[in-house]
Amino acid sequence: MRRWLFSAGLLWVWAGLDAPAMPLRHSLAMFESGATGVTRSAADLKRGGSGEVSRFQILPEVWHQYSRSRDYDNPEVAWQVAQRILDDRVRRFRAATSREPNAQELYLLWNKPGSFEAAGFTVSKVKPAYRARAERFANLHNSR
């Protein structure tokens, strides 16, 4: 429980906001799969073009680096896995930049971590399509 509270607190910091209108858990799920609530839904059963699983659209090989569970359609399990993934990626970002990511950078860490890191964690250096998607996510996440 303590780790969850710590991680939940980080989510507000990651977004660079005092009080986002939409918590990261909800905005990421909505953006990735269309999930609009916290209970199981059709969004939890979606599979991406590269085999991504869960409402957060996680590649199975990445999922299995963080969990032995195969309960991909369980929103709570999926969020636990997503948090662990984000914790690691944000930690690398912080080590490289000495700061917290904003919402656009957070999405690039989530969706295109290799490309974003190869670009030196500089948003303007990632492909325009990735940048545009990250901007759309930031608009959703930061909307009031």
C-alpha cells in the first residue's frame, strides 16, 4: 500500500500540475484504448496491431518484464504493471535531465521510449507523428 501511495503521488508530479483534471491512470487508458471507467470494459480486451494488451496497450514482452500475471483484462493488474513500467522510464528520464517530465514527455516515455531516449529526451527531435500524438495526449490529460 505504501508503494502505491508513493507512486500515486508521483503521477501528479509527472504531469507537472498541481491538480490535473484527469488522473494519469484515466487519461492514459482513455487515450490508449478508449476506456472511460475504472471497471472492466471492452477496452480491456483490445489488442493492438503489435499484440499490445490491456487498456494501457502494453507489449506482452514488456508486461512480462514487470509481472508474471497474464490477467491482461484486469484494470487493477494492468495499472500496477503500467505504474512499474512508468516508474522505470521516469527514473531514466530524471537521471538524464535532472527534472520531472511534463505530460507530453510522459506520453513519449510511455509510447515511444526508445525513440524519445535516442532523441536525447528532446521532444522537438522526435518524429512529427510521435510529437503530435504526445501533444494530443497532453491536451487530454491537462484538460480541465
